[in-house]
Amino acid sequence: MDDPPNSTPAAGERDSDLATVGKTLMIYTALGRTKTPMYLHDIESKSGLPRRTVQRHLEFLESHGWVQRVGAGRYMLTPGTRLPLGTADHEGIDRILAEFTEATGRDVALASLSGERLVFSHRHPSPKGVSLLEGIDPLALHATGSGKCLLAQLPSAQERRRLMLLTGMPRYTEHTITDPEELEADLAAQEDELWSARGEYRDTGACLAILAHPGGIYGGSVAITTSVAADEFEQAREQLAAALHQAVARMQPYIGPLLPPTFKPRTTTE
């Protein structure tokens, strides 16, 4: 018998935390795969979990505002909630990114944070053989477009400073920002959804990124990023920005909705 996710039973009397989260995620995902409310027996069937387990985890999700009850015995995700990125259709994402590379001739990847490290996935190299996203130092959060995009999603300047202390803010070129206060000013000066770093990681390269997924209850923010030679940056910027936005729009059925147009980077000092 499962314990509800918000209980604290004695050791040995419950599933592991990972198994409990996994069951909650299975139910959350089952609800997120349809636009219509689901009956309890349908959630059982989709998740493969016993009814009693489903009921307990639904109570947990409902109590936290992620799920709402509709009528008699039907449930749906609360409007505005998102599927965690880990449940995404990765083949669909790869197809969209491959088409981005084919259309633009540029490399592309998704980027996320793992602690203080920048992690790339779904990487597609440029057919031209020039892929500036290859071999990027995982500590280069402060020197890449994707790193800056992800840093801006953190809840406070204090959290960003903590990460910068851990990375040491290495200098890669003469243009690299190596001071936390200067980095905060750079993030605060952001005027639109396109983040870029020109000559900050490699003298000859520039990278652009936009937010692809703002994060959910089990996952952090994800950026989509591409690169271009530094001397082509101004000429290619508008075209690549449009292509990135188009790719993100196409990925939304897989990874969740975009942020509202009024989005501003988080640059609080609390």
C-alpha cells in the first residue's frame, strides 16, 4: 500500500522518495496528455497505477493547486500548469531541432542547469562543419547566451551570486564578464527575449538563446541555443532569432507553453 506523497511514515513503511515522486509524475503526465477532464478509471488505465494510489496522489496534486476537480469524479491539470520537461516527446524535439539546423545551416541544442553546471542535450551540429556549441566549458554560465538566459530565471540575485562563487567565473576572452555585479547589470539591461554573448566565450564566436521552457514542478528552465561567427552576428541575428522562436513555438506541445509576452528577467536583489 502506498503512502500519500505528503505523509511522513516511518522508515521501511513507505516507498522510496523517488518511487513516490515517480507515481505522482505518472498521474500528472497522464492528465497533461489530454485537454479534457479525465475520470478516475481513465487515469488508472493511463498511469497503470491502482485506484487507491491514484486517489492519494490526486489529493496531493489537488492540494498544491496543480490539479483541479471538474464535476463528479473528473480531474484535469489546473490551467497554466506545464508538463515537466522530463516527460517530453524527445523524438519530436529532435525532429524540430534537426529541421532548424537544416533550414538555417546552424548548430542548435537545448541547455539546462545541473547545479552550477551548464548541460547541453539534443545537440545538432551544423552541416557546414562549424559548431561553436561543441566543447563549451560547463562553468561558462556567465559567458554564453544560454547560460545568461538560464541565470535570469533564478529567483534572486543572491542565488546567481552563489552559483558564480561556485564556478569562479573563469575568463575566456577579454570580453568575458568576471564580476558578479557587472553580470547582474548585464542581465538587468536585457530588453527582449533573445539572450546573446558575443566574443565572451570565444573571440570568434557568438551564441544566441531564448527560453524554451520556464520549468515545472520537477524540472528547471531550459533554453534553446544556436551559434554564429562573431563577424556574422549582426547580419544573422534577426533571422536566427525568428528561427529560434519558431522552433520553441513548435516544441510547446511537447514541453509546455511559452511565458507570457510581458516576461522580464528576474533581477531581484533579495
